[in-house]
Amino acid sequence: MRSLLSAAILLALTSNVAIAETQKKNTSNTKNKVTEDAPASKPANQANSADLKAQSQQVLPEGGSTGSNTKDEVMEEMVITGEVAKDSHFTSPSTRLSRAEIERQNAQTTEEAVKYQPSLQIRQRYIGDPNGVLGIRGADMFSTARNMVYADGLPLHNQLQASFNGAPRWSMVGPNEIDAVDVVYGPFSAEYSGNSIGGVVNLKTHMPMKEEYYAETSYFVQPWENIGADSGTFDGNRQYFSYGNRLDKWSALLSYNRLEAESQPMSYFIDNTGLRNPTGTQTAVTGAVPTLDTRGTPSYIYGDTGPELVNTDLVKLKVGYDITPDLQAIFTGAFEERTRKSEKPRNYLTSASGAYYGDNNNNSRDAVYAGRSFNVLNSGFGPSDDERQTMQIGMQVKGAITDTWDIDTTFSYLDVIKDERRTAFFSPDDPRNQNTGQLQVFDDFNWKNYDLKLSTRELFGWKPLEFLAGYHFDNYNMNFKQFSYNSYSADQIGSETIGRRNQGEVTTNAMFGQFAYHFAPDWDLTLGARYEWWLASSGVGSNRALSDRSDDAISPKASLGFEPSNWKFRYSFGRSYRFPVIAEMYQNLQSPTSITTANENLKAEDGWHHNFMIEYGLDNGYVRVNVFRDDIRNTIQQVRRATGILTENAFQNIPATSTTGVELVYDQARVLDSDFDLNFNATWMNAIVEDGGPDINFQEADGSLTRFNLTGKQRIRLPEWRFNALATYHVNEALDVSMAGRYTNDSFNDIDNKDSVNNVFGAQDGFFFLDFKTSYRFKYDLLGKPAKSRVSFGINNLTDKTAYVFHPYPQRTFFIEGAISF
């Protein structure tokens, strides 16, 4: 019924449909041209004050390519500002993604917008995944504290947690809010902390220039078939509405984003502890699926977690005020409610007495199939559900304060009002059901941030010298509790599990400065430094009070650039210190199948980073090569100590790691003056452990003990090769067709690199996914106003490949989308 209702809404809307995207004329007389200079390699603060104001007012032309600037045009009473004001990170390689390019993708969530960007991977297991972690360059997807995400200067990165659960709060921004995205690579600018070791994603969202209405709805469906009885059809829908207006010096945008999505099963119940000969006391069953685990152990899969149903509702208000024509203040207030339910884990096993759930003994091999005995865990079949409410408020003042000085100051506060995660230890249908479970409470999570940046394009009135300086403050708080259930079905909470109580607070103060000296024609030299003072306090781990800790560090930066004609050459160096986050130091977690142990004695990561860039400007684009090298001492890694029925992980420092990489980017609109746009990027990367420190004792799934050293091992979850391509053909003014490809080769999930079996549950598979989208746009009058429309159809994973990022990626998924604006 939900699917039919969503389809009906979509059809009703698309009968009149519209789109807010400004159309690009693609006849030979009206093709938009962009300059040869990409903002990634432009000097800092070269945008004038009008550009700064336009940051929140722009409408990007559909022909603007990533990293390209377009000239202002007037088209049908709309000013098309093709350039968003540049950040001061010109010492770092970066790419830019426009609103038009995002609409050529099947992007139902904000994180999907960047999935084709260079040297970047999003682990989105399904649309609406709350654990959409981000990896950039040598920062793997679980090193979440090595990447940062901002929306209009408000931090979305989660520096409370540091693994699969440390994903940025992407859903605090609706994908239709975005005007442009900058991806900044590496810690080469003094304005960013050591948490930019991988990179920084800067989202720039929309503010209206006049009264405007926008609505969009979509429906998506995934036919699914994988292992044993794991099959079904999973669908979802999304709606976005916004109203904006501008009156004199005031502007406002009110928006609502809603997503309802149903995933394929995320995990499988597997016994990989070693199959045995039956003794005659086991229960004979049918339905088990023979498989190998990632280490080549013959195993049985006997069930899965079933679909997850996710609902998110985001309400946001943005209010802007022009303090002067060149200085604007913007207030942002957002509230999100998110629920996730996994209510129907599936049991594949049947015995003579019916469905078989196990004997409630974790150490027995209680079932037999095809002449081999194995262990069935009752706890795997328990349902679970999460509920989270988050509020974010922020204020940004940005623009020119004099003819030569600019300011960018931001305050933000994010508070997790409610975050409860309930897990049952038994299926309601299990004859042995004891109605027990656990409740994890993450309510007292919050972070506060303040940033002040002052910059000038001519220090002391001397044009060859630019200057940037600023101050940063952040404060992160965590208070975690775990309770048992007296009755899961009746929601009767029992006593607190005192040994699981964790809390802590981390505060960072920083000051930074950066000079850019244009000492000769086409040459510039940038020198900068960042000083940080870090304090970890009020720590409690497993209900044990921990000592306060403090540390400080100075991170020097340098960059030398030479830009003759269409060429750009730049070498950048950055030292970085990445201090531990709260979860790495304080948060000990336990579930029926895993234990994660924090380490209050972790040292800060100490990195030396290099990047050499060569770029050549093309008509409407550029081609670029980056060669990069990262050497990091005291790398913080979550290390698995035991696998099998119960996995055990602990955070520790690895003495030395390195990443060497080469990155190629080709981005051009209207290739050879045609109707064809192409963005292609490729990355080769070698990430290894240079010094693994003491040997690691490891318990295999079958209980046997092994010992190994990490030295020389490949870093986990970091593929050697990545390719992305997004090609668009503009059939005519109204119709375009896009085809995109994503490729990555396989990588390791186990730190000893012995997980060599691919295409099985738990693997870090290589994959090649093809994605398709076509859109038709048209214009008409609605209620006496000019209106614009779009209808789109798309397919992700066109060839229906199955691949695992430990969990399975989605198979072929179909999309239909419609939008209206006036």
C-alpha cells in the first residue's frame, strides 16, 4: 500500500511537474563557457565581495563542470551566478561539484552527491543508511575522524564516534538544498585541523533571491535475490518541499525533507567456527547454505537480519540578513527525527518440529546439515529498533568588512536530544524466548563549535601579500549508558549494566595564520601554521574514572605554486596532528556478537603529507594529476583480536603507516564543442604498515591462536585502484542522458591480510557498478508565474552485480523522480 501511495503521489505531481534547476541553453548560439581556471588552484580570496554574497544566492548553470567557473549571464529575469565564493584552501587540491551535476545522478541522500568524486568512497549500504561513512585518499571508511564535512560552515562530521557508527550527519542537509560541493584533499591549509588528513567536504546550500516554491518526490524499488531464502522486493520514497523569499535585506528558506526506505538484509547468520562430524545429539535441519568465510573456512549460513526500514524527517529554517551589501548573516535551525527498525530477521532452518532457532548455548554445535554439525545462535534472530532526534542551530556571518578585509565567523551547536537503540536477544517465535534484550542510550551526545577567520587580499596595502588568520574552538560531549530488558516486548527496562557506562569530554582550542606571497609573475609561496591545545576530561570507561589528559601541537604548512598560462604546478606540504576522539578513548561497547574496547592512553596521530599537482586548463574544464604521499606515526586503528561467534576489537596506535598515490582527473563540459560532458577520475594508491610494533595475538574463529606482526601488511579497507566516470549527453534543450561508472578493486578487512576469499559475506569486494539517469525538462505558466518541470528515470547497478563491503551492496535499483518549481 505504501508503494502504491508513493507512486500515485509521484504520478499526480509529474503530470504538472517542474524543476528548480536553471536550464542551460545547448544550442550552438547559447552554449555556456567557463574559464580555464579551476578554483582548486586559484589564490585565496580572489572572489570579490559580490561573489561572497552570491554564495548563498547562486543558481548554477547546468553546463558548469566540476572545478570550473562560469561568467554571469542574465536569462529570463534570473541572474545566473556560476561561481560560488572560493574558500582559502587554494594550497590544497580540490574539486567542485555543481547542483546541475548532482541532478544528473540518482542521489536520494546528501552523501550520494559526492560518490563519483576522485579518491573518495562512501560506504552507503542502502539508501538512507545511518552509517554512511566516508573515506578519502588514505583515510579508510572506518577512520571517520580523518575526514570533515561542513554545511555552510556548520560541522556535520561526528567526532564522538570513530568506526561504522561515526558517519557524518549527512541527513541534517536535504540533497535539494545543495548549490555546490567542494571536496578538499589533505591537511595543507592552516584553517583545517588534523582531522582533515583524508579531506574536507564543504557543502554550500541555497538561499533565495526572490519568492520561490519547490517540490520534489521520488520512488525507488530494488528486486533482490542473494543467498538461500534471501529474496524480496524492497522499495522507498522521498519528498522534499521548500518555500523561500527575499524581502529587501531579509531572505528566508523553509524546507522539509522526508525519506522512507527499506533495505536488503544487511547481515547473515554464519557459523564459521569450523564444521564438525555429528555425534548423534544434534538436531537435523534443512535450509542451511554452505559457503566459505573470507578466510576460506567451510561454513554454513542459516539466516539473515531481514530488511531494515528507515524513516527520516528533517525540518529546517534558514534566515539571512544583509548587514551591508557585501556582508551577510545567516541563521540555521534544523530538527531531524530518524527511526530504524529490523523487525523480521529470517530463519532459513527447519527441523522435524518446525523452525529451528538453536539450543541457547553459544558453545555447542547443536544442528546438523548434510552430515556436518554447526552452531546456531538464538540471539541472532532478535528484532531491533532505533530512534534518534537531533537538533542543530548555527549562525554564520560572512563577507567583506572593509574594502580589503573579509570575515567568516560561525557558531554551531548540535544536540542529540534522543538516541535509543533496542535489541532483543530472542525471536518472538523462538520456543526458548526469554524476552530479554538490551537498551543502549546515547542521549547525552552533543558538540559545540566556533570559528573565526579574517583574511585580506593585500596585507598592509601591498597587493603581492595575502593573509589569513583565525581562531577555532570545539567541545564534544558523550554520556553512554546500557540497560537490560526485563521484558523486551513490553518495553520494561531493567537495571543499568554499570560496567558499560562510558562518558567523556574533549575540548580543542586552535589559532592559525597563513601568508601567501606572489613574489614574481605566475609564482606564489604560502607559509602557515596551526597551533592546537587539546584537553580530554571527565572520562569514564566501563564505569571507571579516567585521568584527564592534555596535549598541544604546532602544524606547519607550506605551498609553492607556478601558474604560467594554462598550466598550474603546485607542491604542498602539511604537518598534521589528529588527536583521539571520545569513542577511541572512552567508549566500550558490547552486543551479543561483538565487544569493542577503548584505549584512554592513545597518542595523537602525527602526519607528514605531500602533494604535487600538475594541471592544464581546457575550454570548459581541466585535466589534473596529483601525486601524494602521507607518512603517519602513531596511526590510530581499531584492531580485531578475535573473530568467530564473538568478535573482539580494541583501539591501539600503530607506530608507522604510509600511503603513496597518484590521482588523475579529467573534467570538461562540451567536449570538443559538442553536446557531451565528461568527468573521469582514477586513483592508484598503496597504503601499507611501515612499522607494526609488537606482535599481535589473534584468536581464529575455530578458537585456535595465531601470532603475527603488522609490518608490511596492507592497510585494511583501502583499495589499490579506484575509477569513476560521469558522462552526460545533452540530446536537446529539454532532454539529457547520463551514464556513470564506479570501480574499485578488492581490499582487506582483516589486519593480517588473510581474508582472501571474495564475493562472500564479510569481504571487502571489488566492484564495477554502472548507473544511468535521464531527465526531461520543460517550462510553462502556473498560477500566473513561470514554472519549470523535470521528470527523471534512473537505474543504479544497471548490470545487477552483487558485491560486499562486509555487508552486501544494493543490487539493481530503479528510480522515478519528478519536481516542480515556480
